[in-house]
Amino acid sequence: MKPIIAANWKMNKTVGESVLFAERLSNEFAKMEDKDIIIAPPFTALHSVAAVLKGSALHLSAQNMHWDEKGAYTGEISAGMLIDVGCEYVIIGHSERRNLFAEKDEYINQKIKTAFKMNLKPIFCIGETLNERNLEKTFEILRRQIKEGLNNILSDDIKRIVFAYEPVWAIGTGKTATAQQAEEAHRYIRKAIIDLFGKDAGANNIRIIYGGSVNQENIAGLMDQPDINGALVGGASLNFESFAKIINF
Ligand code: PGA
């Protein structure tokens, strides 16, 4: 499976900074065929970054979208708008959205359905909090997030989802899950996809990427695991040199 290295810039970088980064990335990695490199700049920079990435092997993602196709939702961005500015992927269900903006599984499910309708590929984030892990509820939480987030989604579409396991306690904290902890969760996620959606969903070919304090030191150990097919990188993707080292792990 082709590994994915994705950058989630969150609420960082101006248009100018994003374009400069994308130009450097394009100069170095435009022809990269053996890994899928995805960057998710803030909404304001998507259009300009799309112009820089055009014609390269690099991919563009948004960080969020609304579940409805259009309407009276002041301040929101639709899937169609993301397609319009050149996005191919969209991050859905990031724990910061779930926890800080009260996004429920039910909204996430709607968003995924709308993303498919508009031909955007979802990067679907799931993960447990520290408290849930301490209570040994990790698998139960992951299963609920998968089941409810992907309710009524066809096996054929499940195949097109990139799953991102992001333990909440490891995001932005410097505490990465050990490669073994991450592998254990990824293996469980693959099994849950088979249980919930059957063999047709092709769980063995679905890419499950890890996110949570990934950096140039820990990337190789994580990528050594059989069920870890890439990384979703926040903090360490903001600096070009560190992100380039992660790509070249
Ligand atoms: P982090 O963020 O790498 O800064 O922990 C990862 C993410 O939230 O996607």
C-alpha cells in the first residue's frame, strides 16, 4: 500500500506562508510517486496553494467542511466550495472538531456522505481520550466512532476512505503512542471495518494512518508497523525541514 504523509496545518500560516511552503514542497517532491503527500492548509490559502500544486503529484486537502450542500450557515464552507478551489481530500471528524466544536458522530456521518456525493475523499479521524484509554475503553470508542460515523455508507465507498487513528492524548502533547500501541489500535480498526462492513469493504487495502505528535524521530518506528500506512502530522508539519524529513523517513 502506498504510504500517505499528510500535513494538517490547523489554524496556522498566512496565504503567503502557505504558498512559499507549497513551492518548496513542489520543488522537492513534485514527482514523488511512491508516497502520497497531502497538505491541508487553512481555508484561506487553499485556492492559492492549489495553483502551486497543480500538475504535481502532491495532493490538497481541506481541514473541515459543512455537512449540507449549501444554505444559511453563516461562516461555514461546503464540499462544493472545496472542490471549486481544487481540493481532493477533506479531513472529517478531527478530535479538535469533536471536542472544541461539539461535532457528534451523526454530523460526521452526514459530512462523509456529502463528501462522497461531491467526490471529495474523506480523511476520517477517530481516537480515544486519555480517560477512555485508562478505563480500557479504547476499542469500544473506536468501534462506536466507526459504526456511527460510517452509518449507511456503502462498502464501495468505505474503500475510498483514509482512516486516521489519532489518540486524543497524543495530539499536540509531545506524547506519541508507542509504535506498539498505535499498531494495536490500527489492527483493531482494520478488524472492526471487516466486522461492520464485510469483506467487500476491502479492509486489507484500506489505508489507516497515525496522527499524534509524529515527528522526524518517531516516524520510522511507526511506519515499520504492518498496519500503519502513513501519518497525519500537525505541529511537525509547520516547519519545512522537519516535514521534509518525515516524508523521507
Ligand atoms: P500533532 O497533531 O502532530 O501536532 O500532534 C496531529 C493532528 O492533530 O492531526
